Amino acid sequence: MPELPEAETVRSQIAPHVVGATILESWAKTPHLTSPSVSEFIERTRGQKIIAAKRRGKQIYFPLENGDNLLVHLGMTGKLSIEPDSEWKPEELSRHVHGVWRLSNGKRWIFTDPRTFGELGVSRDLPFLTKMGPEPLDEDFPVEELAEKLSHKNVKIKAAILDQSLIAGLGNIYADEACFRARLHPETRASAISKDKLRELLGHMRPILEEAIRGRGATLKDGGYQDANGDYGEFKPQMYGRTGLPCFICQTPVQRGVLGASKSARSFHFCPSCQKI
Ligand SMILES: [Zn+2]
């Protein structure tokens, strides 16, 4: 599933094609992933100039000239791409296409999503900007403050760092990676970890995410994520998706576990020898 590095890769690849262009035609078709409604989405985006391409956590958004924002969440398999504009017949495109915008620069911008867990929206307010925790990529990522907060949390450390209201942008892949680099078992209670170890864990996040962005994100075996050029991400996680394969440090086979109750369960991957509780 796309996390911060994948969203950032797509944002930076799309930005030069759309920023400064005006949306001449807007099209959407899928009520359950389009908000507030398909017709309102089309109405409020058509004719608008795109003034920026931004990201917060895993959320990508494009401020428009009228003060609205076009929102894109990639979900599991969402993809943004750019094509030369041809005849305007969006309804004839693949059934996996859920949004199309004809731009004033002769390009056509497309949102596809085979599994439809992604989201398209238009909104004046951006509540996620304040609801989300700090960005690990920010210069002023508050390591000290977060270590203090984590030290009072009586939940497993992986669950704690997946909480977007605490830290923005980490999902399964990069949370497992951060725990591994800090030699922390993902099921260790946050409150049982020393402040030094918590600082170390937080300190690993930015380098991991920067490395992943340089690799244009990570594509797992399901092939779900492709960047805006249709290429797979080249970042190779050392833990996530490597169940049974040798740990890069000690060669012990990587194990997989499950965190949480059935519906919201998240898997985790760890080396039983490098990451002991
Ligand atoms: Zn190991």
C-alpha cells in the first residue's frame, strides 16, 4: 500500500505536468470513492487552475485557484498518470479509470484504481493538515517531544508509530523497517522502551523515507504500486514481505506476526534474533 515515499514520488512526478494548467474538462464516475459527490466534484474542479501539488502524510492534494483543493488518496492500488490529450471520451477508457482531467497544456491527467480503495475529492477545508502528526521529513521533526509522548503509550510500538495523528506517513512497510533498524520487536510496549531507544527509532524514520523516495518507493510482490510513469518502485524493504528469507544482519529467517484484532489486524515482520522483546 502506498505510504509517504510512494505518495511523495507520485506528487513530485505529477507536479510539473499539472501545476499552472487549467482543468478544461473534469470527469469522475465512481460514487463510493468520490466526494462530496461525482457531480459536485466535476462542477467544482472544472475550469479551475491548479496552483500547487502538495502532500501531507499519504494524502496528495492540489490547491485550486478558487480556494478549493482537489484531493487524491492512492489507497491500495491508485495511480495518477499523464497522457497526451486525445479525443475527450473518458467513458471509453478502462473500467479502472475513476477520474480524468483535460488540461489546458494539451495533457490528460488520469486516476486509475483497480481495487477502488483510493479517494478523489474536492474540499475547501483540509482537516487532515491539523489532525495529522508531524512529518518525519520535516527539518523540525520533534524527536524529543515524540519520544516523550511514546513513552506514555501503553500500546505496541508498531501500532503507536502507525497512528497518523502521532506521526504522519508511516504504514506497514516503513514502520517495520524503522523497528528493525532500531532493533526493536514491533510488539514491545512503547512505555517499556527507554527514551534513548525511542529517540533512536524516531531518528531512523527520516533516512529510511529519504532512501525510499530516492528509489521512487517500494513495490511489493502484489505489484500494487506503480509510480506516475508506470514504473515499479525500486526501494527494497529489509523486513516487510520477506517472511522466511534471511535477515540481512544475522541470516535468521524473517518472521511474520499479526498485530490487533481480525478486522483491523496489521501484519508485522521482524528478525527474532535481532529484535527481541
Ligand atoms: Zn537478524
